[in-house]
Amino acid sequence: MPAWANLKIPAIDYQDIIFYAAPKQKASYDNIDDIDPELKKTFDKLGIPLEEQKHLSGVAVDAVMDSVSVKTTFRETLAESGIIFCSFSDAVKEYPDLVRRYMGTVVPYTDNFFASLNSAVFSDGSFCYIPKGVRCPMELSTYFRINSANTGQFERTLLVADEEAYVSYLEGCTAPMRDENQLHAAIVEIIAENNAEVKYSTVQNWYPGDKDGKGGIFNFVTKRGLCRGENSKISWTQIETGSAITWKYPSCILRGDNSTGEFYSVAVTNHYQQADTGTKMIHIGKNTKSTIVSKGISAGHGQNSYRGLVKVLKNATGARNFSQCDSLLLGNQCGAHTFPYIEVDNQTAIVEHEATTSKIGEDQIFYCNQRGISTQDAIGLIVNGYAREVINKLPMEFAVEAQKLLQISLEGSVG
Amino acid sequence: MLIIKNLKAEIDGKAILKGISLEVKAGEIHAIMGPNGSGKSTLAAVLAGREFVNVTEGSVTYFGKNLLEMPAEERSKEGIFLGFQYPIEIPGVSMVNFMKTAVNEHRKYKGLEPLSASDFLKLMREKKELVEIDSKLANRSVNEGFSGGEKKKNEIFQMAMLEPKLAILDETDSGLDIDALRIVANGVNKLKRPDTSAIVITHYQRLLDYIIPDVVHVLYDGRIVKTSGRELALEIEEKGYDWIKKEVDKKDLS
């Protein structure tokens, strides 16, 4: 296991992890009403009542529980416009050519320790293909849940936007409270062809462990997008409030000329949570652009690191990057760290990096108190104000939930 | 409305207020004047509920309730407003969002429904006109990038929105040019109702040309050393604080 991250990771006994667990009573999931009430509650909490999906028409959902995809909604509706949205296991059976053509092309199995592990043991996940010239008419989303004890989750998501296609995709993650740590080692691959655009949003709320740092998910995920075509665009937005340890760098390889990569992130670490997260923007094509906005929030004993690489290759004439990395501290026991790497091999490139660190002051909280706003609500206001730039990038339905989640995850962090 | 009895308070173990007694009745405007370091702002901080000030003795009763036991946000909802000497910046939080949260918290406390977005914006518009505040301020983050004068006007605007029973204005006049001063003072006067009161803390008397106090107190070395009518402010304007200091220091010696 690599040791370079700014993380303290307890030893993981890989022999002890169950690598495949199917939810019990799988048969009954044919009816949406039969889904585990706990899972349904999770969806409701995140503002995605599955039952209302039919009426809302806003979002199509693939729900992955433990190692198995349990339900994909709207499959038929989407199929009418040629969009494939299904579980990975179905995709392997029904669209083997597509899977063969794209899988592993962005994240090869040799990529890193956890990518290899995932490639060896993964059993399911989500697959999505948007054909040429199609704008996906609704938000697509996958909900991941680790339910069984001692189970690791190793799903894969493969998202392909063919020429001129557009899709906005959201993933949400939850897990029940358990005393032991659980490993989540997923892979997300995105491919954008000529003029295609993919917007990938994550609201990650895996169980973070209790306030003393016991239990919680290790979220070690490899996410990478390839802007293969000209004028293609891949945009990552992530709200990371959960997990005991978050370790991931959703990245963009900007191979097509004039392609664009974006990374907008809010990462919260409260209590004993740790995060080492950021992005890699690899400029290969000409006139490629990338934007990085990272907002770290540390509270309690939380440790939050931004680590990012902006790499401009020799032929990437006219490459442009802007990075902004802000850290917000609540209290005096937490930490914020920034590790920006910039490697530029083309003289015409323009690369900018800005960083700030600030602290929520007692003065700000008192100012709110004096206007009748409680300390808890004041923190919510201030934190959401700080993260607004990123939250605004989320699909509207999820922005409100993300705001609440930020506030909930910082509950009790001051005073 | 407000009865302060023998109030003593310290900051980091250092005695700042050394026995203050003061009564403010409904409808009255009290001016508290005094040289720098006399404890004026500390008194305001105690009344608003700042935790870094440690009250060691005495009592403060507000409408018959023990004020010192109330958390700061409850004091606000009970009608105490503090106009800050140095208003705080809150980046990323728009004035609209900030005020909407505050106003609705106040309404919830009174058992009222929250205001709808349109009613709230209407209220904001009315109050902005009342205090002659630039409408652009409302769309900016709380106090962020505001000039000194804008910040003070913004305090008066918030006061207009929250309609306090007791307004405490802590050196609201400091750093204001004469036009801004007039706008601030006019705002205070327009918001004044027969049943509301104000404590105006100021170093100079010029604010009191616009806000006419019923009573003027002089605070020196943590004590109220003189209480009189408006003429006291004029006397201070003319003679400064030295004569009062001398009087007090002489008394202390004898």
C-alpha cells in the first residue's frame, strides 16, 4: 500500500474482508416498494424518494447495495433515446462490446494498489452510455450503500458520452454505523468523445465513525475522466462529508484539443476524520483548460489535505489552469494542509494557483448570535457561504440537501 | 425596562467595570460618554452577552428577567440590539440570507410563521428606504468590502429590520463623515417609538446633536461618575474629559 498520503491508516487485514455480499431476499427487489426500509430512509433523507421517482421524472436511479445492483429506475424511458443505463453486471451480458471497448482504458488495472484490488474482485456497479448527439433528458444517479458487516465494497462505474452527447450524473453514498472500519475501493471511469460533456457530482456521506474516531468507512477511490475528443468537457463536483478516511483524486486527462476539465470540491473533516483529496489535471491537447476550486473544512480533530497536480505536457500549447484552494478551520485541534504540484513543459501555458486559510471566528458567531441566530445555525450559514461556489455547481435538487448535510456533519463542532 | 445594579465585570482577570448602576425606562434615550478605556464597550458587551467578559458581581434585569442568564441569541429575540463598533464581515453569506435567517428566528420566537420570500424582500425594501441605505448593499456578503460608513449604515438597517425594544449603539458615530452621521442618526430617530429605548455610547458629543438624549452619563474608570441632562454633553464638548477626571481622582485621594 502506498505510504505517501498525509493520512494515518490503520493496518487493513485483507483476508478479513468479505469481497462479495449480496443483499438478502434479492428476489423481492423487483418491486420498488420492497427495498430495505433503511435504504429507502437513506434516499428520503437525501431527497431522493425512490417511490416518487415515477412522478418526479427528474432523476433516474441505479441503486447498488453491497456488491449487487438492486434496482435501476427509468431504464426503459432512457432506452427510447438510445441511452443505456444499467448495472454493470447487466452491461457485461447485454453490451459486452461496449464494455470491452472502454473498460480499463482510463484506469488500467495496473494503475494503483486499490485499482488493482478493485479490478480483481469487483462484481457490480453502474454502466452508462449516451449515444451520439443525445442530451440525456434527466439526471442520472447511482446510490451506493454498504449494508453487511465486514463487507468491502468494490464497485465500478463506467460512463461514456459519445460525440456531442451530454449527461449529468450524481452518486450518493451511505453506510450504517458499525464499530469496525470498512473498505470502499471503487473505480469510476469517464470517457468524453468529441464535443461531449459529462458532469459528475458526488455527495459522499459514508459513515464517518463516531466522535472518538471509532469505525467508519475507508473511502479509497480512483476516479478519472478522459477528455478523448476535441472540445469535450468533464466536470467533477464533490461534497465529501462522510468516511473515516477519504483518499481520492477525481482527475481529468485533457487529451482532445480545446477540451476542458473542472474540479469543484468541498471536503469536511470533523471529529477524527481524515481526508487527502484533490485532483490531477493532465493537459495533453492544445488550448486545454482546467479549473480547480477546492474548499476544505476542518473541525474537531479532523485533518484535511488538498493534494493536486497540474501537469502541462510539451505539446499542450495554450494550456490554461486556474486553481483555488481554500481551507476553513473550526477550533484549534484540527488541521489543514495543501500540497499543490505544478509541472509545466510548455512555455505558452498559463497556470495560476491561489490559496487561503481562514478560521470561523468567535466574532462572526457572536455577530450572528446578536441578531438572534443560534451558534449551530451560524456555523451552517458561514460554512455554506464559504462553500457556495461549489454547491452552486450541483444539480439544483441536490444543492439543498448538500447544504443540510454540511450543517449536520459539523453539528457540535463549536462551543 | 433595564435595571443595572452594581455591575462589576472583568476581562482576563482585569477589572473593567467597577460597580455600575443604571436604570433605563421605556421611551428613554441614554447617552453614555467617557474617555477611551473607561469601560463603555465592555458595558455594551455585557448587555449583549459576550462570553469573554466575566461578570463578577451585580445584576442586570430586563423586563423583570435576569438578563445575565440569557444566551446572546435569546437576548436578541427578546428585543436587545447591539450596533457594533466594528461590524463583523462574513464572507459568502449574503445580507439577504443573513437577515432572512435572523428575522425568521425572531418570528419563530414570537410564534409567527416565517415570512415568504416576497414578503421578506418587500420588508427589506421598505426598511432600506427608511434608513436610506444603498440597495446594492443587500446583495453583497455581510459587511464584506463595505466602507466604514457603509458598515455603520448597515447596522442601522439591521436594527430597522429587527425592531428592537432596546437598541445599544456602541460608538456608531466613530469614523463617520457628517453625511453618514446624519443618515445614521435619522435612522435611529425614525425607528424610535414611545415604548422603545436606546443606549447611545459615544466618545464625542456631535452625534447627540442629532440624537437627543434624555440622560447623559459619564463613564470613567469603570464607574458612572456623572449623570445629568443633555447639557452635560455640551459641557464635555467644550471642556473635554479632564475636568471630570480631576474631580474623580481628587475624590479618590481624599
